[in-house]
Amino acid sequence: MPAWTRTLARYVPAWALPWLRAAYLKSLWLPQWPAARWHPWRRESRRRLAALKDRYRGHRAFILGNGPSLRRTDVQKLRGEFTFGLNRVYLAFPQWGFRTTFLVSVNDLVIEQCAADLQALDMPKFLTWRARRFVPLDAHTTFLFTTYMDPTFATDARGRLWEGATVTYVALQLAFHMGFDPVILVGVDHRFETQGPANQTVVSEGDDPNHFLPHYFGRGFRWQLPDLVTSEYAYRLARQAYERAGRRVLDATIDGQLQVFPKVAYEDLF
């Protein structure tokens, strides 16, 4: 929060501070709300999301992170499963011989640099509402009203979704909205070889050591360093929301460092 709010905190009761913080964060994203609700592209997106609400109850889904461990994962076992792919996962589709069921991308830098690739994908894809600058509405695209502020877990994806510093968290909210149970993480390594301040924009200087393909964020690609602290907080919100609903998120990532969700052996799932 800015300095003026920290100064104000000296003069308000401690019990009021969470309300102050929530009001400040809400003031940041509320101006975006009218267009995110009433723009024709968003109205159509909300209609599509309504049709997906609880549509997949009784089915499990896999969320594929893009960590290096995905190279050690027998992805062919996921043929016929419901899967969420993230960001540039489509680079692996020719090698795998199949596509994920859905694709989710909310990072501005990824979408800006990969807009042509994303627009060319004739598959269900969920993009942040901000992506409309680069990718227009079409039969395969649904726009999500995602924001950086005001941490929450949305059980209904027609409204606002907090990004939680990771597209995986957005996918978890979508999977909940669709009714999947359990939801299983693979390739969510939760560690990065490249170090630096969280959210700092950097430019890749060569092969990418942080993802499952060396050209995922290859030379010259602009990307933001991870905020693992915020993403862990988000994952804890996700676990709480799923457990309150009597549902589960499981982590089948090979040698993953995330310690929020119950671990399962990938091979034992089939």
C-alpha cells in the first residue's frame, strides 16, 4: 500500500486496518468493472462461462504447469483426460500429438508477444480481459476479468478473478467453476533458476532453464520474475476453497517444491 495509507494506519484502530486495505484495493479495480461487465465481448464471455458452470461435475482435471519436470512426466497418459494448459504450452502440441482441453493465459507480456499464436489456436482459450488489445473475440476465446488486486478465490468465474501472481491460480478458479474434482497439478515445480526481485521484467539471454522447453521464453523474450510468496498465499486460498466445498486439489508434480497441496505419485493416478 502507498505511504499515505501507512500514515493513516497510525490513527485508525487495528481492527479497521483490514477494511481500509480492502477498500483501497477495491478502489483500484472497480473503475474497470463497468466495461468488464457490460462490453459486448464480456457479455458474450459471461454467457459462455455460464454454460460451463458445474458442467464437468464428476470428472477430474489436470492443470499442466510449464516447469522443467514436465519433461520427466509421461504426458501421453493425459490423452483423453480433461486438461488445462497454460501460456505457451501450445509449443509442445506437435511433439505430444494432442492438445490440452483448455488453454489459459493472463500475463500481459506473454499475450502481447504471443498474440498471433494465441489467436491462431482453434481451441477453447481463456484470456484476461486486458488481452482484448491484442487478441479479438472469436468462437474459441473467452475473456476473464482478472486483476492483480484484492486477494480472493472466485468460485464463479463470471465475476472478478484475482490472478494470485500465477496463471495456475486462475486455472484453479476456472476448474472450480466448471465443477472438476479432483484437480491435479503436474509440472508446477514452484522453483526458478533465474533469480531477482519478484515481478521484475527481464529479457531472456539464451535458452530458458525455468520451463520445460528451452525456447519457451527464449532469447529476447520479455518476462517477469516469479512472486513465489504471493503465489503460495494464493494456493492456500485455493486449497481452503476446494476443501470447504468437499473437493480436492492434488499435486502430482515430479520433485515439485510446492508444499501447499497433498502430494500424489503421478503414475498411481492411472
